Amino acid sequence: MTDDQLGPRPPVVGMVGAGQLARMTCQAAIGLGIGFRVLAATPTDSAALVCADTLIGDYTDQPSLLAFARGCDVVTFDHEQVPGGHLAALEKAVAGPAGPVVRPGPAALRYTQDKLAMRGRLRELGVPCPRYAPVRDVAGVTACAQEWGWPVVLKAVSGGYDGRGVWVCGTPGEAAAVLAHPVAVFAEDHVGFQAELAALVARSPHGQGAAYPVVQTVQRNGVCREVLAPAPGLSPALAADAQRMALELAADLGVTGLLAVELFAAGSRLLVNELAMRPHNSGHWTIEGARTSQFEQHLRAVLDLPLGDPRLAARHVVMANVFGAGGSPAAAGTAGPDIFARYEHVMAADPGVKVHLYGKQARPGRKIGHVTVLGGDLPALRDRAVRAANYLATGNEEGE
Amino acid sequence: MTDDQLGPRPPVVGMVGAGQLARMTCQAAIGLGIGFRVLAATPTDSAALVCADTLIGDYTDQPSLLAFARGCDVVTFDHEQVPGGHLAALEKAVAGPAGPVVRPGPAALRYTQDKLAMRGRLRELGVPCPRYAPVRDVAGVTACAQEWGWPVVLKAVSGGYDGRGVWVCGTPGEAAAVLAHPVAVFAEDHVGFQAELAALVARSPHGQGAAYPVVQTVQRNGVCREVLAPAPGLSPALAADAQRMALELAADLGVTGLLAVELFAAGSRLLVNELAMRPHNSGHWTIEGARTSQFEQHLRAVLDLPLGDPRLAARHVVMANVFGAGGSPAAAGTAGPDIFARYEHVMAADPGVKVHLYGKQARPGRKIGHVTVLGGDLPALRDRAVRAANYLATGNEEGE
């Protein structure tokens, strides 16, 4: 993008998808004074509720996608689900001096849509990952287990996130049950690790990079519950390795915008688990906890503006996700609206906790918000964050 | 507001007026997950550009105001211009279990609409202010000058802000020129002061109060250029006095929401200069610089939620306003769009500066944005903030 294109009016960034990532990007866009448009499936999507420039449409429908992109300077993404063919068509149809550019482009996004292609590319680049193999049947899984040992992880080639599309199989029977589904999977070594980490970086088309402090993600049932920034106990050398690996990967894969690299810390080794090319749950802490939030950083990167300072704004930052309660159907049904009644307790108990709600109906297990606390005493911060998140979810500080 | 009212759906706050204060309140409302509606004069008003629930209407038209208020749980204000009679009618017509409450209410807002009434009330409460007197003619002004000495300040009884509606008169002739306008004014002693301060507090209907650190406002031609938080060199005792005075005033005047008290520091005395019952320019630094931004705090207060932690998030915070350039008409005409080209320089020069633009056309002298920097070295922070603000305004770090 040239100065000329930025000249006559504020640039407009269009985000395909209108979940909470788009919602929080909308807040950042307001601060920057740029135009921000979302393509939402329904008017009650998280970002559609708050974005002044919302188009309702289906991202799997190519004409809808093209109509959305017209009038945008840059098109970017809340999720990785847009078909690659549509993105190529979008680039061809509207890119150029008068049309938007797609950031990240389809060549990079492909690696978040096809995890087997991603694993292959990482292997080519010499990036350490768990051992993996394409599998078609139980015999293939058993062959992997003979080399790696049980359990074996089966992963959907595309579409999985938040624990969905990942199955840990302890026996051939369990693997057979997964393979019975009509979903393409591959097998992966079940790595023993001390911690799960995430390295979040931004890269601009100019090639500028910025790396956030490496964080620890605390998972339960494959779902991220807490994020600790910076990752406690991580050696400075290993943290620097993770940042360098993420910056190099962003350059090698041609990412523009954010790249989140989820990692296993296994002894002194780092293994890449997952990639995301968008704002990421492991970076929500940056809204208050870093000098530049990941949402502003993503906008700056896709607009090819100089990147912002990614450093911590406090010694420790803890983010905890808020989930819809999974209790009785009656409780689940009222969990959404009840949250506002629960504000009273959470805010009175802890005036320093920052609450972010996404405007989503609280279905059991659904991520409906998050809380952030900052300060000097990590165990105390974790306690405060988890109490607040549990109370918002269930009306009970102990959670479910 | 009871829990029942907060129960069935997110509460909706309606803000009358759609300037930058409403725009930044909109960002805070998104985080809290509440509904937020603005009443805008035009679709290109600062907040109308970004708020998903914008009603276009005239706040001086009572039916428009009533239509806006329906469906809101709370009605609050971006400015003090809504006629008191309309507010009383609004309270009568729609208040109650099914209608919104008006916060702050007309009884409190009156003191920001009628500065003479405000001065009278402050005198009754024993709050120190500059000497003042109602005046109708030059003889009245001259009589004041005989007691206080020239210059004498003439102030519009209502409607003035940002240096508008304030005239410093050094001679009877200058006073006569002001009195020739059809504007009701009063006379005030021109106080010699060391610094201008602002004490920002929040008060909820429950009576909970929270005080932000007292700041220094650096003015030029009656317009705030910089805000320094906390006020440098202010004794802890005087700072505590200012906070206590503002909290007491909020209670005495029955304010719900924010109260900004602008003060003169004259030796060891504090004199009240102005009051505002809404988010205030002297509190923009709180977005990044305090644990709770003034915009979130105002929403929490008017919703009668527990107030947030108002403490500083860094040792020093500096905010500088960005004004439309006042150079040649040609330069002024292009100042708005050019800002986005200038982002490149400002962000590259200082990755830590936080830019906030309001989406307003850059007319000479118009406040179109602000920048904030945080850290430990106050002179360096001021230098960074002023350079960035000047460059955004004029493309020149030295300003005009």
C-alpha cells in the first residue's frame, strides 16, 4: 500500500468473520481512526453487534466475499475457514490499485487450513515438530504406535481448533472410532511436555517483525484456560529461541499480520504444535498487558504501518477465559444474561480485574469472554483471574 | 437499577451526543459487553462513525430525545448542552421500572449548564473559588476591577468550553467589546496561579466514589495541550485535598458518573475553576495510563456497578492533544486525510506512542485526536508526546 492509497480517506480494513477476534479488532480500529468492516454470518455475531460497518453474508459464497471486499483497502481474517480457491479468486478479481490486498495471502493461509501441508513445510524448513505421518486406517495408526508408542494423537487435517479435531488414542479401538468419522486425519507422536507455550509475532509486508514475550498457556481438555505472560520459569535462552523461530517462520511462510506459534516445551527442546495467522487467544492479555495490543498490531501489520512496541506493561499478566456454564440445562440457559448480575460481585471483589465479554450466548463450554489482571505476584494474579472467570461463568468462585 | 433490570439482557446505555467522548465510551462499552447507543446530529459525527447503534436526531428536540431514550436502561451525556427542561421531561416521561434513568440527573447537570448557579452553589458549600460577580455592563466590570484589579475575566454563563466563552479583559474597552455580544456573562477575578490541575472522580448512585490521581493540564490560549499524570511537583497533601474536594463535590451536587474538577493551584491554595460531569479531556490518559479508563469508569458508575481501580499503570503518563493544522487554507484542507500518511513517520519514530484519532475532519484548531506515552522519565515523555502530536497535526515535529 502506498501513501497515495492511504491519502484521500482513512484506509478501510475488512475482516472476514465476526467472532470475538473481530470484535476486539474493532475496538483497536476505533482508536486508530481507520475504517473497519466485518463480514458476519448473522447480525448477532459477536463483532456484528458492535461494528458500525457490518455486512451479513456467507464467506463460503464467492460473490458475497467479493461484494464484501469491494471498498476495502485490505482484507484480513477472523478465522482460517475461507476456502483457498475463493481467496485466489478474490486476489485476482479485486487486487490492484483500486482493489484490496489480502493479508495474510492464500499462500500463507494454506498452512493453517491444511495441517498436513503445514507439517510438511515445517519439516522442509527444519523446524522441530512432533513426529507425524499421514494415516488412512487403523493399520497405519498401529504402525506409528509401534515406532512411537501409545498413545497416538490423531488430528483433523483441517478445521480443528480449541481441542476440536484432536483425539488422543490409547488403543487401536479408540483410533478405529476416530477413523470411522468422515474426516481426513493424520497421526502425531503424543509428546511428553513440561509446558505449552505460545510465541506471538507480527510481520508487515515491508518485512518488519515484532515479537511479544513468550507466554505459557494452561490447558484443560485441550482448551486454553489461562495465559501467563511472560511464561514463568522459561529460560531467557529458550524464550529467545521461540521468538526467533516464530519470526523466521513468519518470514518463511510469507505471513503478513500476526502469527501465533503454539509450542510444546519438552526438556530443552521446543516443538511446534499449531500455527494461527490472526489475533489469537494466547494474545488477549496484550490489551492491557502490553504497550501495543495484538489487535492494534495486526491492523498495523496488514496496513504495512510500522509495528508497535510489544513489551510488557507490568511484571506479570494473567488472562483467564470465561466459558459458558455446563451445569443443568436451566442454568446453561440463563448463564448469558446472568453475567451482568454477576458483574456486581466480580467488580466489587476485585476492582482491578479487567472484564471482556463478547456478547455471545452462553452455551456450555463456549468461550464467552475473558478477564485480565496485571501486577507483581504471579500466584496471586492467577488466583484473582481464575476466581473472576469462574464467578462470571457459574456464579461460583470455584468453577464447576 | 436492580439486578432484575440487569437480568434478562445486557443493559443498554444511551449517550446523548456523538463526539469523541462518546466514541471512546463506545470502545469501553464493547469491552464490558453492554449495549451502547448514541444520539448523533449527523452520520459523520465522531461516535456515529463507529457505534453500531446510532440514532440521528436533534437533542434540542424533545420528541427526538424521548425516542432515543426508549429502550435504554440509562441515559447519559457526551456534552452538557441538553436543555434542563427536556431532561426533566425525559425523567418524567420514561423513568421508572420500564424506562431509563438519567445519570447524571438534571439537578446535578444544572451546575454545568449555568456557571453562575454553579459559583453560587460552590460558595454555599464553602468550596474555594476565584471571586466572582454577576455583571450587566461595563460599570459593573469596572467596579469589580476596582476591588480585584485588572485584568478581569468575563465568562459566558453557559455553553463555553475549551477556551470558548472566556475573555480576559485588561481594560474597560475590552470588557465593553465582550459585553456587546448577546451573551450573558459574569465577572471573575483573574487569579495568578502556578499550575492548572484537574481532579477526576467517579460516583455511583450507591454513593461509592473513586478518585484518579490529580493531573496537571498544560494550556495554551485557554486550550489544553498536554496532561501530565500525576501532576508533577504537587505535594501529596494538596493532591489529597483536591481529590477529597472533588469527591465531596460529587456527593454534594448529587453527581452520578464522572465529575472533572478543574482547579487553579495558587500557592498552597486550590481554587475551583470549572466542573464537567462526563468523561473529560484531562482524563484521556487513563485509557492506557490507569487500571480503569475514565470511559469504563463512567459506564460502571451510571450503571451503578462497583467502580474500577483508578490507579496509575506507570510512573508517569503524558497525553497531548492533536489539533487540526491552522496553516494555509490548502494545508488545513488536506490535514485530515494526510494524517494516515503521517502515521508512517510517527509510528516508526516512536513504537511506544499510542495514537487515538477521532475520525473528525481537521479544521484549524479543532481537536481531532490525542496521543499518550507512559514511562519513568517525565521530560522525555513530554518531548515524545508533543513531537508525535505536532507531527500528526502538521507534518512537523515543532508544530506550528
